[in-house]
Amino acid sequence: MIKKIGESGDVKSKNDVYVKIEPSDKLVIKVETPLFDLFGEKITEEVKEVLDEFNIKKAFVTVIEKNALDFVLQARVEDALRNALGERDEVQT
Amino acid sequence: MKFRLRRSGLYVSGTDTKKMVDCGVYGADSVVLDLETSVPTSQKSFARILVKRALKKVNFYDSEVTVRINPIETFGEEDLHEIVQNKLNVVMIPEVSNNKTIKRLDSLLSDLEDERSITHKISIIPLIEDAIGLLSVEKIVEASERIVALTLDADDYLLSISGSRTKNEGELIYAKSKIVSVAKAYGCQAIDSVFLDENDDEGLYKESLAAKRMGFDGKRIVNPNHIEIVHRVFTPSLESIERAKRIMSEYKKNPDRKYLFLDGEIVRKAEIESAKRLLRGVF
Amino acid sequence: MEFVENSIGRLVPTEIDGRKLKPFKGAFAFKPKKRRSAFALEFAAREKLLPSIKDAIEAVGFEDGMTISFHHHLREGDYVLNMVLDIIAKMGFKDITLAASSLFNSQSEHLIKYIKEGVITAIEGGSLRGKLGAYVTTKNPLKKPVFVRSHGDRVRAIKTGEVKIDVAFIAAPTADEYGNCNGVEGKSACGPLTYSHVDAHYADNTVVITDNLVPYPATPITISQEYVDYVVKVDSIGDPAKIVSESTVITKDPVSLLIAKRAMKLIESSGLLKDGFTFQAGAGGISLAVTKYIHDYIKKENIVGNFGMGGTTKYLVKMLEDGVMRKILTVQAFDLYCIKSLKEDYRHTEISTSLYANIFSKGCAVNKLDIVVLGATEVDTKFNVNVNTHSDGLLLHPTGGHQDTAAGAKLTIITAPLKRGRIPVIVEDVTTVTTPGETVDAVVTERGIAINPRRNDLLEAAKRKKLPVKTIEELKNEAYKICGKPNPPKTTEEIIGLIEYRDGTIIDVVRQVKKNTSGIFEKII
């Protein structure tokens, strides 16, 4: 279950993605990318794939993508998701 | 134990979303995806996820795929659980001071290989970074069959003994010689420390040449443009390959013979061993 | 609007705005008739120096609906186009056709403003860039489609009268009061003034604008007084820092260097690098590296080339100075080093764009090229090359000399990465065709080299040298595997641009793009 907001990435990085995942009562994937016409559907699919891997059916996902490859996007989604699922709390700095 | 050339080990940071996809195109013998030094603590969880997914999706062509995990004491085990999969060839492990670390790593790898039906045995390359590690290096090599090479982290080693780095590296002679000797005695390769200055072609060439003379088989680098230089230095010469082939063909005719002659001269045992090693590393 | 399919399968209109258009039939299909076009004569024993641009505009009898032209030698540093447009707009003129040889980002804001105000209603030749390109492609604000032309084709269009220039404005780094001008002297020196030759010769009126008025005669005489009506002195025609760079630098990017090294190996295997060879490379990072590799190679092998051509940079000039190149022909200078060489070295010559690339002539320089190395935004499985648009369909780049050199050179090599981020460069069909595949011999990427099946000889030579040869299909598949296959841009029926081939036929069209940068997927469970 998504307990809290999970984020990954930096809005400013090139060839990278910023992902924010928040709790929600429905599944919403918001994608912002200059490549929207070319890859918008595919990017949405790729995000969904990661959510399916973790069996998440409800979430509010914000993706700000700057020309990154699919595995980078999915790594960011997974990282944000695991954060939102409460996995990263134990890391000491 | 598989033998392959490891003249060049190209580092890519585990957070480098741009360079990871291309690191296999340059023809490096190995690519080393790094989860340790080049990844800040706050990004370690992202980096291991990225490397896991990169291993699945990226085409590394003919380069051997190595991941440098974090020390076992900190995040190493989490790294392993995340990244171990079929495309992984070698685990490079830092801060190896004793054989317990290697035994633990060996056993973890065996478990994961079983669980995940991995079709080969993943190799290990330990990084020696302090005096204790250096003195224990024989025990370390003996601790696992998976070890294919030894390497030294020059900066951390010097830090640990309160030394400092100079251009001609006189301060590292003992450490490097010991690593090479132990590696070769146990049938492993010796890989020289990383060259970090992307713009210093001349410096890389000199350091590589010095390393080759000491018996090192390769070097770790960060700039793909440096692969050419490193390959030029560490590739065995045609003459040495030819001679090795001739020695081995003579040797094979009668392996139990007391003396081996070539061109009327006895071939010394050291040369026979060297020829064997050379030909195993040459495709 | 009626459409017809041209010889490479693209649908092009048969007529625009009353002008009949010819569809592309092949790179070497069109044979022009032998006839010269004459230009108007007049007496000019009068005073030509006027106090201001406004005076010059009045003196030529400026009217609504006229066509004006500019060269682009001052690139991002140009002040003149903006200055002239400001004055024309202030004087209340409308419906102007802009026929500049190319347009730059520093002009975008002005142009967008004047298009919105109806001052400019059509753009001919050169191309659009940056914000202006995005604006025109998405909003379709002009009365007619933009005609995108190569360097050679622009000359042809002007000489045949298809583009009739009423007033040519020539920004001249140095000029005298009678109209002689050049680009090699003065604080705003830009090197050659080659793009302006045809404008000066064929425009009804020519106005020279300079910031360096010298005593008569201004030499060298690149544009002659014979064709100039008026001369105006202003404080500054451009920003020297942005006209040319201090120095051009070879790329350090490992992917680019790998591509350059591979291109060099392909050139070596072609057998064309022997005494008397000729070549041209662009000024991009990869091209500069290839230029340097060629220099090192021929120096070692004691080979001397007959000429290098460009888009000239320091790297080409160094070949001349090092004795491995006999001559340089320059159409455009990219750095100060080049300008100095053009001024001082007799072996370094400026040539007009007509001499360079116009096929409606008795021979142009590109026909003498052995090797050319060019870039691309996209290349498709038919070896067609796109340099005008990106995969999102926006018209953002000029053709330059791409079509011309590709057709003329014996060996045309396209160097490009397999992908740029997530955008595949090697694709099934390019978004827009600039240069037809029949003039392209090889594509060199960091993941392999594809050789046009028409060139079996080159393929054999490359294989013998053990170069990493793959089919163009394989490269495309690899690109799609890594990036995914993109959807084509969403367009309307409206045509905003026509891509002309160097013979004046239409090789492709650019349609209005409906660009989205965001969207939401929602699923209520």
C-alpha cells in the first residue's frame, strides 16, 4: 500500500526523469514530456508496467521526463514507488 | 574458471542515466557499473535499481559486465539481492581486508545463483584497500574459486597507511608487486588501479606502461577515449603470441617430458607457465 | 489542393498560390535548358551614400508586398535584419516576403512579432530555426508555405526568377561609398560575402549597410559597385562575439569520437585518399574530428589534397598551412582563424554560392568533391536523410549545402549517433526527406556502419578492412529496440513548408504540427 509520497530524480536533469508517487483512490498517471506525441502512450505503459510488477492499482503518478530511455524511466518509477511503500526509511546518512 | 582479457575496465557511475546505455559500444574488455564511490549515499537505492534494470535492457556487446557493489558491511548485501541476474559476469567488491568477506560473498552468490537459476558462476574481483588486506591477500585468494583477478585501490590504500601519491608511484611498489605476485601464483590476473584524469592521455600511457612492466594485465579507466591507449599497452605483442603458440605446441607433444627444447634452447618452467596464461587470455 | 506522389513516395502539391510546382523525379533527373536570365540595367553616376536606412527604403520606392533579402554570414550576431524590419514596420509597410538565405535564433522574436502584425506574410528560402520554426510549424501564420532551399537551390530560384527580390539588404563588414564591399575587414568581419552575390546581381535594388566605411575603393571587391544602389553607414552591423567563434573545438564526447574514428576508417577503405583528393566536412563536432583525422593520416602518408571546401574552420585552414592541402574554397567562415587565412593567404578563396552548388550553371564546385561528411537528424532504411525537421515534425533547420554536396561528391558519408536520448535517428521513414537516398553512400553510427546497397564496391572494401558493417535494417531495429518506435507527429492537413530539391522540384512537405507536451492517463478502479 502506498503510505506516503515517494519521489525520485531531479526536475532539472537532462536524459533523466522526475517521478512523484502519491496515494490516491484511483489510478492516474500524469506525463509531461517534450516527446509526448512520439512516446506519450509508451511512457504511460512503461509506468504502468512497474506499478503492475508491485501490484499497485491505485496511485497518483507524476512523471516529468526529459528524453530518457525506458529503463531509466522505470528505475525512477520503481525507486519512487519503493519509497512510497516505505522501503527507504532505514537508510542512515 | 573462464579466462578472458581484462586490459580495460571502463567505469560508469550507477547514477549515470546518459552514459550507461552506450558503455558497451567502445569495445572495452569490461564495463564496471559502480554502486560505490561514484554514488552518493542518498542515491544508492536508485543506483542499484537502475543497474538492475540496465543489466536487463542494455546491450553491452562483447564487454564483460562487472558491478562494483558496496562493502558487505554497509550496502553490499542489498546490492547483491537487487542486481544478481544472468547478464552479470563479475562482482567487484571493495574494502576486502580478510577472507571472511570473500567467503560470505561466495556463499551469497551461490544462494542467489540457485534461487534465480543463473546459468553460470559469477566471478569475483576483490579490491585491496588497506595494509591488512594486503597482508591477507593470499588467504583472500584462497577463500573462493570465483576470484579471477586482484586489484588495488591506490588512493584508499595510501590513505590507510598515511602515505601520499606521487607521479612516479614509488610509494606503491610494494603493494603493487605483492598483488601481482599473489595473483599470478594463484592463476589470477592483476589489474592496476583506476586512472581518473580524463584529459591526461600522456599520464595514462606512462602509468599503464609502468603497470605492464610490473606484470599487471590491465587497468581501470573512466574515459572511453582512453581504451585505445590501454589496449595498445596491455595487448600482448604478436611476437610473444607466436612464441607462446610454438612453446605450447611443443609442450603438448609430450607434457611429461622433463625438458622442453625450442630452437635448441631449454624453455624454462616460468616461460611455459607464462605461455599457458597468455594463450588462455587471447581469443 | 491537388497532390501527386513523387519518385520517393512522398505526396507533394502540384500548385501553391498560383505557382505550378514540379514533383521530385530523382537526384539527377532534371536537365535545365541552356538560357541565361538577364537583369535590369541602369545608370548609376549618382551619389549612393544615404544618411539612414529609412532614407534608403524611401529611395528605392519601397511598397507593400515587396520581397526583401539578407545574407546570413553574421549568423547569431546579426543586427541588420532586425534593424531593417523594425524600420519597415515602423514606416507602416505590410505583406512583405522575406527571402533571407537563412534565419537565426537572435531574429526569432522580431520575426514572430512582425508575422503576427502582418508585416511579414511569407518566407522564401533558407529555413526557420528555433522559436520561429516552432511557431510557424505549429501556428501556420503565413499566407504561403515556407520554401526551404539548399544553398545551390536558392541561387537557382533567384536566377530563374522564381524568387524575385525587390530589395536586397547586404550587411557589409567593409564598404566604400560607391557600394564595393567585402567581409574580411572591419570590426564585424565575417569572412566571405558569398550568399549575397546572387542577391546583388538579380535584385531590383541593392542597399549596402556597413559599420566600416572606407575610402574608395574598398578592396577586396567581393560585391561590386556595379550592382549597388545605395550605401548606409550604421554604428554596428553585428556582435563580433556571435558572428564567428573565437575558435572551434573538436568534440570530446566519446560517442562522437567513436563515430568520427569509424568514419575515418571507412574513408581510408574507400581508396579515395590519394594525392589530389578533395573533401568537405561540416563544422559540427564529429566533422571537425574527421577533418583532424584526415589531416593526421595524409601527413603521415605524404598525401596532398587538391582542395578542401566549407563551412571552413581552423582545422581545414591548418591543413593548408601544414602543406597537406593545396587550396581552400570557402562559402562560409566559422572562426577568426579562417577569416585571417582568407584575407592573407592567396590559396584560400571565397566562392559564390552559385559557383559552389548551383546546378543551373556550367558546373559547380560540389561536382569536384571526392568525399563529404555530413550530419542528420534522421536517416531511414532507404538512406533518405532528414536535416530540416526533428522527429516531432517541427521545421527547425536549414538544408544548407546538404543536398548539393551529397549529389556532387563521390563518397557521401552521413555521421550520426544511432539515437539522441530516446529519439531514434535511424528510422523506417524519415519525418521529412531533405536529401534522397540515391545520393547517400554510407551511414556511420556508434553501433555500426550501413552502406547503401548501390555501393557494392564500398561494401566489399569495408568488409575487407573488418569494419563493423551492418545493414540499415539492422541499425533501425537496434534503434527501435533501444528507444521504442515513436509515433509520427500529429499534424493537420495544412502545409506550412515545402522542401525543394536543388533542381527546384518538391521533394517533401512539412505539415502543421499539433504539438502536445503533456497528457493524463486516468483509470478509475
